[in-house]
Amino acid sequence: MRKHITTLCPFCGPGCCPQIFVDDSLPEEKQVEITDDFGGKISMSKEQLKAFVEQSKSGKITV
């Protein structure tokens, strides 16, 4: 079952900012989905998302 985890901007609701979903019923490598407000999406594993978060926190990923 697809579960909404968070919306990545505080100013609007569903469908209007990047959102993160988790679906444990999908294959492991596709359980995390990030969607944008233009209809695009990426899929990744929970481990890949954890690595992204860790690298962001450590400063390896900057914008």
C-alpha cells in the first residue's frame, strides 16, 4: 500500500510540491517514490534514500 511520507514544501498541499511516498508491496529497489509537481517521478530503494539523507546531512550534497 502506497503511504505518503512527506511533502517537501510547507506552502501547499498534495500535488503541488515534491512528495515522498513508500510502498512496501513493490520490489525492494522501487519502494520509495519521489514525485514532483510537473508529473515526474523517481523510484529508489529505502537504502538509497537513507544514503541520500546521510550524504545531505554530512554536507556531501549541496545546492
